[in-house]
Amino acid sequence: MLNSYITKSSFFVGSLGFLTLSVSQLNATEKSQRPNIIFIMSDDHAYQAISAYNDRFAKVAPTPNIDRIAHNGMRFNTCLVTNSISGPSRATILTGKYSHLNGFKDNEGEPFNGQQQTFPKILQKNGYQTAVIGKWHLKSTPTGFNHWEILNDQGQYYNPDFIDSTGTHKEHGYVTDLITDKTISWLKDITQSNQPFMLMMHHKAPHREWEPNLKYLESFNGVDFPEPETLFDDYLGRGRAAREQDMTIDKTMRLNSDLKMWNSSSDKGYSHLRGRLDKEQAEVWDDYYLRVKKDLEEKNLKGKDLVKWKYQRYMNDYLACIKSVDESVGILLDYLETTGLIDNTIIVYTSDQGFYLGEHGWFDKRFMYEESLKTPLLISWKGHTTPGSVSNELVSNLDIAETFLNAASINIPSDMQGKSLIPILESKKNLKWKREHYYHYYEHPGAHNVKRHYGIRTQDYKLIHFYNNINEWELYDLKKDPHELKNVFNNPEYQKTKKQLQKKLQRLKKKYRDNESLN
């Protein structure tokens, strides 16, 4: 930044002699050089469903606009969350601290404490204009933002309610489109000032119940989505936690609300859950989903055939929701390019955690298993990050706050627990990075019956301890068993590895000050 190459308060300007800059003038100049920050986060967007990750949907459901961020910047292949559930992930991103320190351990507890230190507050105090638009999901009023307009709790897909400082108001349209419009509108207003900005654009999509924009309902007609290898996992190689969960496509996923097999959009049950369609919208909805329902009834599927059908419908609606998110990102990137803002703006795309797209027969998240532990992370920063670069380092949502403060030339508070990603983004040599990642999930009893657990993930191994109402350990060799199908905790060949990982795990608990008694 400017401080690194201006060391004196005056410099020679030709025949005019010396021009003296006051400290305040220097600070103003430096502030104008600090990057703008745009943080785009979707809810439950699996890395498998971003074509930049070259996973199984890359050809049938590409995401060309989200991919633009990867093409212009860096794709992180191993971004791991600290607690795989929405609210706690958001709290970690805001604070740069694990759940046990920021106080938001699960979605069922107390509201997020907005009085505590967050990176938007720090940026705001250092001259940034800050805003959050879209999903908040922290049960509290946003603090540290010059502007905020958020969805009520999970929000609605159609004709949603928004909350701002004046109260709650309903708007007509599709939620992803509305969030995009509000984002562009705020940018048009704020860029008239000379201040750098930090904007958080938080999408509801593709959260359950995966309700697409009506214009995209038939986008994937005739598409046969590739099935994951583990769609019919029998869990024989794992313990009670994997067997006793309640998130299977087979038994948990509902034909009515999840897959829209109501008698019509005016059905009492549907209306109670999400029904907000006006007459014209309802006609489009009914025309499409009643045809799907009729087809299902004619097929009269049972057993594995029904699971396969449910998986295809799940993917159809989930990926159609993402189609709108990708469109939103394209609109935003086009605006940044047209205005020239892209030249001095860090752009981040991520999700609040990973998500199961049929792997192990599941949907949802929560587990420390790979598909929910690992979240997409794409970052572009023109002039700092090599286009099309890739990082395999173990990074985390814990590192987001520190990265933004570092980029803005602001000292990172010593009580934040992550590390700035700037050295990775700038491809620094001799990089000494984290070799282990710590994870802790708390929400049990709770939705989907995922047992409480904590653990350590390295490049090659994963050690998990399920505690509270069970006491079971699981160890996976990620190189030999990438789908995590065989627990080798009691395998004699892995006893040395197990003991090493248990020691490292205890060191991580101490490092991150997770002193909770785990029975």
C-alpha cells in the first residue's frame, strides 16, 4: 500500500518546488487505494455443483459466471468450515473465531451477539462503507453496517419479506433477483463517494426446499443427472452416527414439500410452508409441477427406483436454483467491469458450508465428512492473484475476516483465530501454512439427528470423535479411501497414525481454546 513506498511527508514536483502532504492527506490518498471488497455467499451451495471444480455436474449444469471468478483469480480446493451449519458459519466469518468463542454454536440457541468485534465493524471504523444484503440468519439485528436489508430468518423464495432499519416489507419477485437488484442499486449509490466499500451479498438459494425461479423450472427437462457412487451407501464401514442420521433421500426427503408433489400450489400444507405465489405465478407453478406429479403417479415407483427418481428431482430443482445464483453473479461482474470497479475490488464467492448431493444417500450437511466439511471458495483480485491459479492449502472460513483486514492494511486483532489468505493469493514463496484443521459440531439433539462431534483433518487423514450420547472414534485414510467408507480407527496398521493425530487434535483444542468438557 501507499505507506510502503512513501516514507516522507514531501516530495519534489519539478519547477514548482516541494509539495507537502499532511498526514490527513496521506491517509485520504491511502484510503482511496485500498481495495473494495465484495463477499458473495450462497446457502448450501456444494462445491460439486460449481463447474470450476470439474465435478460431476460440470457438463450438465455449468456455472459460467461463478467460474469467471476462478478464471480471473484463484480456486481453493480445500476450504474447510469450522462448524458445518448456516448460522455458526456466518458467525465465524464475521468474527474470525470458532463457535465456542463467538457464542453462536448452533441455529437453535441464543441470537448472535452483535456487540462483539466483527470485521465489518473494524472496516467501518477505518473508513469503509459497509453493507449486507440478503440472508442473515443470525436472529439478531446486523451491526457494523452502514446499510443492511436482510431476509426474515430463512426467507422466502417467492415474493419475500425483507427487513431494514424501518421495519419489514414484502416485495414482489424472486428472491435471488431481488437481492441482486438491491446490490446493484447500493453500489450505484455508494460509488459516488470516495470511500472504499465492503459489501456482503448473501443469497438464500439453493437452500431447502430448493424452489427455482419460475422462468427456470424447465431448464433441465430431459437431463439425466449423474448419480454419486455412494447413492446407496449401506454405512457398514462406519459407526452409529452415520447409521442413525436422518437425512437420507430415501426416508427423510419428502415428496410433498421437498419435491413439490402437492395437489396444487394452493394446497393447505404447501401454503403453510412457503406459499406466497400470486395468481399468475401459481398458474406457472401448477402447470409444471402437476405434470411432474402425474408422471410420478403413472410410474408407481418403489424402492431403489423411487430413490433414483427423487434424486433426479432433487438435482433438477437444486441446480435450477443455482442457475439463478450464477445469473446474479454474472450481472454483478458485468456491472463491476462496465464501471471499472473490478480493477480495485476483491471478489469472493463461497457458501456457508458444503452440502450432500446424494453422496452416502444424503442431503443436508453437519457432518465432518468431506462433502459437508469442504465449501467452495473462489477469489479474484486483479493485479494480486494470478488468473486461473489453484491452491490446495488447508484454508478455512475462519480466515475470511483476517484476509479482508489484511487487504485493507488494517492490523488483525490478536484474538482472531484465522490467518490472512493474502500470501496464498499473491503466490508468496516459502509459504508456511497450516497443516491441520479443527472442526466442532454441536447441534444435537436437533434436525437430522447428527451426533455432536469434533476432529482434525490433515491433507491425508481425518480423525473424528463422536461424543455426548455416544463415544465413538473414526479415522479415515483420505488418499486410499476418499469417499470415507472404511473407518480404520481400530486397524492395527494405523495405530501409530491414530496416536499422532490424537496428540495433534489435543494441541489444536488447546490452540483454539476449546476447553469444553466433552463426555
